[in-house]
Amino acid sequence: MRGKVKVREGVVVGDKMDKTVVVAVQRLVKHPRYMKYRKRRAHYKAHDEENRCRVGDRVVIVETRPLSKEKRWRVRTILGKAST
């Protein structure tokens, strides 16, 4: 049995590449001294086989085997399309 797969939810911020999108995932981190929550953002390159994602789409990505030098995630579902 394999381990649990990592799942993240984020917004597509780049779609210029073929079959690849850049997804920004935001999380809240508590400051160790002041106990306030701060926003932290990470960018992941995710595989999008049918080139369906556009900038502004809300997506769910899952971790997968390495697909290229920087691409280790793939798009599972599109939660919401960008408003135009």
C-alpha cells in the first residue's frame, strides 16, 4: 500500500506552457512570537493534459511522480472557472 497522496487547492496564475499550469497555493502560518496569522504562498507547476485550465481558475492538484524537472503535481479537478 502506498502512502497518502498530498492534495492542495489553489488558483491558476500561469497557463503559457503546453500541458502545464502554474498554481498558487495560499496557506496561513502563525507567527511564533506575535501569534498572528500570516499568508504564505507557494507556486507549483501542475500537469494539465487537456489544456483546460485558464488563469484565474480554482483547481485541486495532487502530488504525483516527477513528470519533468520541476513538475511533480497534476490537476485533479477544476472547482471554478475564472470570471471574464
